[in-house]
Amino acid sequence: MELACSSCSSLRFSSHQYNAASRYRKLSASPSCNAASSYRKLSASPSCNAANLVLKFSNNKKTLLYRNYYRHTPIQACSQVGTAGSDPVLDKFSQFKDAFWRFLRPHTIRGTALGSLSLVTRALIENPNLIKWSLVLKAFSGLIALICGNGYIVGINQIYDIGIDKVNKPYLPIAAGDLSVQSAWFLVLLFAVAGLLIVGMNFGPFITSLFCLGLFLGTIYSVPPFRLKRFAVIAFLIIATVRGFLLNYGVYYATRAALGLSFEWSLPVAFITTFVTLFALVIAITKDLPDVEGDRKFQISTLATKLGVRNIAFLGSGLLLTNYIGAVVAAIYMPQAFRSSLMIPVHVILALCLVFQAWLLERANYTKEAISGYYRFIWNLFYAEYIIFPFI
């Protein structure tokens, strides 16, 4: 009995050894799965610059920020290696799509899209009897135009900030080598022309002039010889004007015009315009916090380089707390204009979350990773305000 069992075990073991050896020979013989070949393909692939950056800067603190922004990148790289036999045209398209999305700076697109949708929704809530299905297409075209304008502004900034971005934001596509300068120029010009055509054909001369003003301010912010981003106060005012006042005023004006109404401020719209303009000023101040190293290297004067990261973080948090206190006071003293049962508790909760995030930043001793987390949280607060706005 023992002999029989021993023989069976030996046979099974030999069989497994044979199967394993056979699979090993197949694996070794397969060009697409060869480890060395895969490594060479990974290293040579333009779309894998992100993985190369992680390897190159593995002992560098910048890698921590990079991994937080694009944790999925190594997975994408391995996926591309595993599909080495796929269509090269599709591979190039996938690489371009990824670079294009990073070029658009998704967090800014979310802010623009949420802002426009929130204001359109508010205008429709105020005039429910004028809602028509034909307005949907017009609203969608307006959103595309705003995204084009946003893409132009963030794109032109990346073209003229390549050197700075290689230090501060190595994951951006031009700095990472995933998008050529020529392609970037083609995209920003396409964005500008497409946005102007859409606005000009659908929203009339006044909104078109506001759109042109936004493009102009975005241009002189980044492009020499103006390059007004070098001057802290002017840079803050440009960002607050474009992302705060122009976006809110322009979208609300265009929506009322589409409904056949003349422009008229309502208290909620006046509130959100003021609130977001001050919020955009805070974003303009705090956006320089993770970039102090590159700004100092290229002699870009910001409040963060002059006053220090800790002081600017306190200033930004203080301004936002002022915003939230103002929202609570407005709800208390103008109950006829706002839904105080929602507006007061929501803004109190958001203010407490901000205080907690500032405490975490202080506890982390203002490391670059903690600063980046704080800045992303500021943007999440910005999104939250637009999300609740139609309901307050």
C-alpha cells in the first residue's frame, strides 16, 4: 500500500515537473513575455516616461508627489508591455489620449464644468416656466467652449513653463516628454479658435467679448514679454477674475439671455460670484505652495517664495474661513434669499474640515507631499461649493 502511494506520488510529481518545464520553455520562447525584452520595451516606450521617472527619481522626494497623482501609471506601463503585439496605431492613440488628458489639467476642467452647470441649474430653478429642451444643446455647446478656453489657458502656461515644470510638475506631458511643443501649440490654437467660433455663433457679441477677455488675461499671465505671473499680486487678480468673476457672471448672463431674459443679479448668484472670486484668489495663492523649489530656481516671485510656505498656508486657510463665516452670516440675516437649514450646517462642516486639514499640514511639518494634499483638498472644497449652490 505504501509502495503504491509512493509510486503515484512520484508519477504526479514527474508530471507536474514536466508541465512546469514545458510552460517555462514556452514562456522563455515567447518574445512578448520575455522579461528582458519587456524591460527594454518598457524603457524605450515614450508612453512609459512616467515609469522611467519613478525609477530615475526613486530616491528623490518628488517621486512621492508623482506617485500620488498617478498611482495607476506603472499598471498602465505593465499593461502596455503585456500587449506588445497590439496595433501600434492604437497604442499611439492611447498614449496621446493620456498625454492630452494631463495637458488639459483635469482638476481645472472639473471646476469649470461644475461652475457652469451649477449656474445654469440655478438660472433654470429661478425660471422653471421658461425651460425648453432646445436649451440643452446650447448649454452643452457653451460648456464645450468653456472647456476649450480652459484648455487654452492651462496649455499656453505649460508651453512657457517647461523648465519650471520639469522641477515642480514632472508628470505634465510636455515636461515629461510625452507631448511635443509643436503638438501643444497645435492644441492651444485649436482650443482658442474652436471656443471663439462656438461662442460667436451661439451667444452673441457681449459674451464673445467676455470670452476674448478671458483668453487675453490667460495669455498675458504666461507669455513673454508680459508674463504677469512673475508679479504675485497681479497674478492673483488675473486668476480670481477669470475663474471667479468672469466665469460666474458670463455663464449666468448667457443662460438668462438664452431664456429670453435681461440680466439681473439675484442674491444667491451675487453670493456665489463673490464667494468663488475670493476662493479663486485663495487657489491662486496656494497653488504656488508645492512649486517653491522651481519658482526660486527660475526667479519667479510668489508670496510663497517671499513669505514662506507656512505663512501662505495660514493666509489661504484664513481667507477661506472668512468665506465660510460670510456664508453663515448671509444665511442668518437673509433667510428670504437662502435656505438656512442647509446653508448654515454645510458651511460649518466645510469650515471644520478645512481647519482639520490645516492642522494635518502643520503636523506633517509642511512636507511637499502634505502641501500637495492640502492643495488638492482646497480644490475639493471649491467643487463642493458649486455642488451645493443650486440647493441653497
